[in-house]
Amino acid sequence: MDSSYAEKTFADPNPLKRFAHRRRLRDALGLITTSHEPRRVLDFGAGNGELLKRAVEIWPGAELMCYEPDAGRMNQAREHLAGVPGVSFLDSTDQLSGIRADTIFCLEVFEHLPEPESDEAFGHMRRLLGATGQAVISVPIEIGLPALVKGLFRMMRRYGEFDAQARRIARAVLARPVSGRPRVRLESGSDYYLHHLGFDHREFERKLATRFRILKHCCSPMGVFGPALNFEISYLIESRDEDGPTPT
């Protein structure tokens, strides 16, 4: 995986990309309802731990748990959160088996997961949340105008790669995402999609609604314009009865 998560997100040389990544964290944290007071916060796929660093400022009394299975990113998270007291670091699903979390954040994870890994992650989250917890899941918007903006940016940086080819970008702009995304096998034995292009948040939302109750959603970085003019969409969810999808 990449050598530094921060350098490609919150500390990227491009100011627009830095703004978008910082804004998505703010919007994700802001989705938690005022009636829900987090006591045990889990960042599921924490990257370098930036979200937890911000979460402790909002909920200073909460217990924080950082789950990141990639060794390189876990090392970055440990370093980044070194000054934050009381953080638990978890790097395997075995370590998740004996805990509960009333609040889970899972940001920019599911677009990388093939179906078996996605189903497994949903299962972990359902068990971790129990009947009363809330979770925020965010995924990128990779169709329409956002796909054009992202595609042009990727072409300027690494022309010719899978997600930086005009024909694939054109399909995404027309809301017909390409299939056949390259994947790699992680040390854990799980598969992982390398690129965002080809992911469809609309299909993900339908799948999400069969497993959880979607309470509300927001788009980033300029929420008022909705999915058509934003780069990210975040969903606030809770556990639901096993009786089919719930309208959003």
C-alpha cells in the first residue's frame, strides 16, 4: 500500500484535495445525532488515525479504538495518535470479536472491498453495534460530474493507469462504471480493490439499506448540492429488524 496515507489525503500538495478530505471528516463526525452520546468509538479502517484525533476533541470522555489491518497504516496511526491518551489499537478481526462499540466510523473503506470482504465487514459492524449503536459509513462518488473532475485530476498525475484513462472516465461520467477493477491480495488473505473508479455509491446504498436502517446522509465537501456536485457521501446508520430494506 502507499507509504504515507496523510501525504495522499490530508497533506496532499493539491489544496482542493486537502480541503475535500478534511471536510469529509468534519461532515462524518457531524452526522452523529445529538441524542446519541458516544462512549466507545471505533474507527473501522482508520488509515493514519486522523478521525480519532478529531473525535477526542468532540467527545473527550469516550474510549477510542483504532482498527487498521494494514501494517504500514497502523504504524502511521500509532505515531499520529501518540499524544492521544487511552487509544486501543487493533489490527486483526480476531481482536474485534470480544468488543462492542456504540459508535463506529468507517470512511473510504467499502469502495475497496470485493463482495465477500464487504459482506464480512458488514457482519462485523452489525455485531459490534448491537441494537442501539450508530455508525457512519462514507464512500466516494465516482459517477457523473464528480467522476470527470476526479478523472482529469488523476490523468494529470498518473496518465494511463486504470483510473486515469479517458474511456473509463467517460463511462463513469455517463453513470456506467467500468468493471474489472484491479485487486491485490493482502497479507491477511483478503482481496482489495486498488482504485475508486468503477465503484457505484448508488448500488452500495441499496446494499446498505438491506442490512441497516439509514437514518440520514450528507454529501461532502459542499453538501447543499447533493451527490451531483460532491465527491463523497456519508450515511448515518443503525441496526434494523430483519424485515427488508427501510426507506431512506
